[in-house]
Amino acid sequence: MGRDGIFVAGTDTGIGKTFVSCQLLAALRQAGLRVCGMKPVASGCEVTPDGLRNEDALALQAASDDAPPYALVNPVAMAQPWSPHLAAAASGMRITMHPLQAAYRQLRERYDSVVVEGVGGWMVPLAPGFSASDLAREWQLPVILVVGMRLGCINHALLTARAILADGCPLLGWVANRVDPRMEALQANIETLGELMPAPLLGDVGYAEPQGARGLFGAIRYSP
């Protein structure tokens, strides 16, 4: 695994990036590291007495060592549950790299490794000329891809993997997340992706399993 951190991407929104990120944080901690999760951009946040809060970002904060400040875990939070560039426009703001970079640098100074969870899919726009993939590229992070196992996942996974590699980011592997319990030919789809994906299968997340990850990061290796 990359030394500075890892970027967790997904084939879509709502397919288990947060769960996988938290599992990864636990595995890195078991390897003896001080770790922190980060959700640089989050839409669909709730209004609280402490300000806007995102469920995924709160889970990453809770899974981190030493309770990092929420403002560093999620520097850009927006209320509308829309694509980030639309949610930002509705809030009268424009997402830029500067606050995200500042928060990431502070976390890197405090922790051995930062697990960065993307927003939506790999190419989701954050602002004109600025997409979620630019974070992984700017911070030179290797990528783990979470694949939501449902009809159409083979095409989504292969296109996303191709885009990750075309953007110059290492693809460490992929995780199968069984988001549709009624998916037909599920195992055959996983086996097909195992043959076609340009990176290894790192784990298989079972639908609605409380601890939910068979073999997920069980043999993690952390290398500089």
C-alpha cells in the first residue's frame, strides 16, 4: 500500500466507499500506523448546532485515531444531496483546491497515512475544469476501486479502471460490494471482473453483513 495514503474511489455513489474506507483504516491501524480518514468534499450534509455534518465524513472521523477536527476531515460540506458542482452553485460557492489541499497537508503532518474517500464516481465534477479524480492525481495517491455489484457493473468497473490508469494513478485493486442482493449471476460477474480488471480483487463485501467483509484487507502490506 502507498505510504502517504490511499484514495478510495467508486463506480458510482452509494456503493460502499465509506464502509471500505473504514475497513481500510482498521487494517492500517492493525499494521501499526496512526491513520485518519478524509472526505474532502461532501454533499447531502445535515444542519447541526456545530454546522453542516455529513454521515460518511462522521464515520471516517470516528474510525480515525485521536478524533481529528471535522473541518479537516471534511473541509467542504454542502447541504444539497446533489452532484458537488451543483450543490456548490446552489450554496453560492465554488469548490477550489486550496482549502482541500490545506486540510490534507495538515492531516499528513499528523498521521502516518490518510485514507481519502472520493465523492460519487471517479469523474464527478467539483467545479468547471476540476473533478474528484484531480484530488488523487494532485496528492499522488494510489487508488482502490469499490465496485457496486449490480446489473451493468462490468462496464462501469472496466471504464472506471481505464480512466484511473489513464489519469496516471496506480490502481492497487478493487473491492466487490454486493449492493443488490437480488443480482442474478452474481458470482459469475465477480469472476468475470476478476479476469478482466487490471488489478487484483482485494475483498468481497457481503450485502447487509454487520461486519460485512470477507477477506477485505486481511493480509494488508504497508510499504514506503
